[in-house]
Amino acid sequence: MIIHINERYLLLPVSREAEEQKLHFYLDGEKIAETDVKLATDVPDFVFPMDMGSYIGRDIDVRIASGEETLLARIESSDTKPAVSDARRPKIHFTAERGWINDPNGLLYADGVYHLFYQWNPYGTVWGNMHWGHAISRDLLTWEHRDTALYPDAYGPMFSGSGFLDTENVAGYGKDALLFFYTAAGGDNAWSKEAGRRYTQQLAVSTDGGETLQKKGVVLPHVKAGNRDPKVFYHAESDAYIMALYLGEGEFAIYRSEDMKRWTESSRLFAEGMWECPDLFRLTVSETGEKKWIFWSADGYYMIGEFDGYTFVPESGVLTAYDTKLGYAAQTYAGISNRVISVAWYRTKCDADGFRGMMSVPTELSLGETADGLRIRFAPVRELWDAYKPEPVEACGDTVTLPLKEEAAVYELQWNAAGTSQICVGSDTFSVSHDEKKTILILDAGIAEYFSKGGTVYGAVELAQG
């Protein structure tokens, strides 16, 4: 079907229960986009906008793989996006404007701005159609949505990656260029499968402060299996740029580069149970000031050890950072020298208002001595205390009951003994292990986060919403 683009957005009617359809978009015979979408056959659950602003005044040929062209007739156009409801939207936990989100990507601080890119399906509340969405903040609590940063292409959907501020113009794209390393998941969409692509690591560059990203192509060809999720940083002691990469089945690789465009493998690491989204960063032990390296993976599993710029040598077994299973794919911010800030994706299920998934409140990481050895400590970013004064609660007994307010709230539960207690919020009850000191509890729409035992117990629970 030919659609003449005279308004910015195509409005895709979506139903949760509809059969997924594959749409292909062509301009003058050349493919420009592909998407999987559950096109509604009746009253839609949601309407998702597809930005066609670059093609206004042009004729786009839209083809549906199933041949059910009557479904395409339900696509309308508009110069404005459909309204979204904020009734169930958390106030200080980032959510996409609409659609599904998962892994945080390209976390980068530059020129006073925190950039949050993220895995995003703009056309549904289920995983798929992986783009990079983008938001910015100056306080890590309030976020402004920006235009889509990266779109799927003939190399594949846009899978996870990281960001780096090139203050020295090492890569040659200009001083203070923002570099973004990501996986093009070749073979995971029809477009790239037809082209015979495989997973590769690619580079995108921004020279306008992150407003637009220009793809520069492959910097690391396919290595093996579903190799993905490059995390890049500079290692001063060995004067090289480092990339940690997931290879599959508990196997990771470390690469080195002098210009962030040509990479050489320096070592491999196998850690049973660890997979996806590697991160490699250094933390300070609170009690001694000693520094240790952390090798991190998606489910919050990590190892403590040493890193010389070539090889990570574990000094611990695989440890567990999270007290619950909601958090995933956390990444630390680049461009920050005086603290380590991490953001995780929360795998929440509610999609009632057309968005699904949220990010954690950013946390500051350190290492602390415990009876079991060194463990990561989590604390809400200090910016939280600029915006919220924690409400003290005398937490006596085995159960604490708290209201879920319309606005986000922060509580300081003051215990008189160590133990495990039940926290009741609305219709939800969950357990928190604590010492005789305080537990910080953050309540927001659809989510509860807690920091207990000095931050060595850190978890999140999805809350029911009316």
C-alpha cells in the first residue's frame, strides 16, 4: 500500500492479543524500515506513533508480510503524538514515553548532562524492534525525552552498548565527541537476515551533544555466537581503551585499542552463571580506601578481583548483588571521576498505560567489609536527598505498614533489632532483611526499592496498581 506522508507520524493501532505482523517500508524501491507490530483488528489497546518526519511529501510503500493489506488501512497519520496517561507512571523512576524498554545503554555524563539511552520497542509493550531511545537529565531524577537515537537497519536491530566522551579526539571525530559502541544484531530481523549479517560491534558518533547519532560502521567483526553488549572505558595504567564483550555461555572477552576503532583481543574469561551486559569498573572499600576491580554481568552477578589492562583475575567466586530478581542489565556511567553510578532495568509487567518497564533510581556503588568478605554496597544517588527528606518510621515488630502515595516517598525505617520483617504497601507484602540500624525505602508508582544492612542488601519489588 502506498502512503503519502503529509504529517509527521503514522499512528499504528496495537492490540495485545492480535497476531504480530511484519511491516516493510520502502522509499523509491529502497528499504528504509522494518517493524513487527500487533496490528489491531478491532478497538486497539494502544496507538503508537511512528516518526516519518524525514519523509514528509514523499510516497512510502508499506508492505505486510502476511498479505493482509486490510490491516494497513487502519493506519492513520497525525502531526501530533497520541496523548499518554501518567496515572500509573512513577515520578522518579525513568519510563519510556510509551512502549517497552529494557537495558540502559550508553550511560554518559558530559557538559553537565546525564544521558540515558535504552533498549526500546516504540511500537509495542513486548520485547522487539530494538531501537535506542534517549533521555537527558541534570539531576538523575527528572528526565526529558529526546528523539530516537538509533534505528534498526540492514545490519540488524540495535542491541545494547555503552558511551564514551572522547576529550582528546583519539578517535578523530573531534574533541569532546560522544562515542557510542553498540551491537548490531545481524540475523535478528528479516532485513539483516536477507543480507547475511551476523552480530557485530559498531560505532555511532555525536558531535552535537547527543542530539543526533551518526552510524560509522563496524569496529569489531563477528567473533562467535551472539557476541554482544560492548562496554568501553579508558584504562590509564596501561594507557589503552578497553572493551568488555559477552561471547555466550558464560564466556567474555576483553579487547584493547589505541584509537577505539581497531580492537585486539587480550584475554577471555569464563564465569559460570554470568551472562550478557558485562561491565568492568573499580570500587573503593569504604573501611580501608583500598581499590578493587569488579567484573559485572546482567543479573547482578559479579566477581571481585584485579585488572591490569589485559586480564581480569578473580579473587572471589561469583557473587550476587541483588536481593530480588527484578533488576537486570545494570550499567555504570562514563564521564564521572569521583563516584560510580549505576542504573538497572526493572522488569516490571504492568503495561496498562501503554508503557512497560522502568529504570532503577540511580545508585552509588562502593565496597564494604562483611562477615562473608567484601561485598558491593548500594546507596541512592546523593541527588535524591536534595529532592526528598526521608520520613523516619519507628519500625518495631515483624510487620511495617506504609501507604502508597500519589507522589514518590522516601522512608527511613529505624529498627531496634536485627532480623527479617514484612513490609506492607497496599495489597503487597514483601520481606526485608535488616540489621539493627536503618533501612532506606523508596516508594513510587508500581515500585518499591530498599537499601538495608548498609547497602549490602538491595532489592526492588513491583507493586500492584489500581
